[in-house]
Amino acid sequence: MSGYLGMANSLPLYLVVSAILLFIAAVCLIFIIKSYRAGLRIGMDRKVLNKAITSSAMFTILPSISILLGVIALSGSLGVPISWLRLSVIGNLQYEATVASIAAESMGLALDSSVLDMNALVTIMLVMTMGIIWGCVLSIFTLKAYSKKISSKSPDVEKKSGPSFASWAMVAMFIGLCATFLGSYVGRLCVYGEAVPVLTAVSAAVVSAVFDYLVRKKGMTGLESFSLALSMLFAMACAVVLDILI
């Protein structure tokens, strides 16, 4: 293990991250207990509550594979503790990997442990944190008013008026994000002849489209939460095979 990865995977970092995640787990446990007791107070059946807890726990296992894949993907360059922390709280692989790559490239480096040092790691973490923290901060001041606006809006009015600006904005942002990634993949194919990124993206899109068809047309709604994780697994397997063949 290189000196950089040795420091990125050092015991102090593991201890700090473990303390943070244990605190978050404790808060979640407190909310579960309070919610369970509140359900009993309003007359809900204890069997129904227990079934909701067990079914929810089982239903989150497979979707959480995508988070584990993200930790594995980032740990090779950022170390396990930091990747574990970022993807266990509010981060996601698409954001974390993209912002980490942008931060590394701005320093003239690649997101590769062989060329990174601790100064670069601190800079990458600062950029990642400053980029994602504003959702939490703004929620403190705006979420209550926004929730009142959502709850007061009649479904009939929404159907008549059509999708709101927020709905269109989210779709536009998602299309822009996809176009950015696909554009970079096509550019690498045209300039460097690297076909693996494009083919990997296509394979993931095909699998995701199949899941979308099964959910929408065949009524297999239980697959909706698993589509992301399985699409990622299939695309990663395709990337490995394509890298060997091409």
C-alpha cells in the first residue's frame, strides 16, 4: 500500500468516521423507537408495525448494494474511511466521483492514488463538502415553508395547471447531467479512441430501460428500487469484460 493510501486508510480516520456514523445510527434508532411508540399511541396494531419494520429492512438490502459499489469505486483513490463517510450520509456516487475528479483535475492531477497526496486529498474533500452542504443548510431555513406550500396545493389544481416549474427544472438538470457525462464519453471515443466508457453507459441504459419497461408496462413495481443497483452491477461487469476484449 502506498504512503498516500496508508494515510487515507489510517486508524485515526477510521475512528473519526466510525464515531460520526455511530452517532447517525443512534439518531436513526431513536427515531425508530419514537415512531413505533407514536404508532402504538394512535392505535396501530403491533403486528402491523413489526411487519413494516421487517419488510422495510429487507427491502433496503439490494438497493444498498449501489452504495457499497460506490464505496468500493472511490476507496481506491480516496481511501475507505472518507468514501464510507461520504456515501453513508448525504452523498451519492455520481456526485462524489464527479466532484472529486473535477477537484483533482483543477490541481493538474488525476483521481488516482499513485499521483495524489494528502494536500490533494484535503482539497478534494473541501470541494466535495462545500458543494453538497448547501442542501442541508438551506433546508433549515426553507423546508418548513416549502412543505406548507406543497401540502396546501390541491392535486386537482396541479392536474389542471400541469407540471410545476420545479418539475421541469429537475428534468432539465437531469438531462444536462446525462448530456455532460455522455458528451465526455463521446469526446474520449472520438479523440482517444476509448470505446469502453460509451459502451458501458449504453449497457447500463439498456438494463435500466428493461427495468423501466417491466415496472411501467408489466406492473412489476417491486423492481423499481432495485434497478439502479442492478444496472450498476451489470455495467461494471460489462466494463471489466470490455476492457479485456478491447
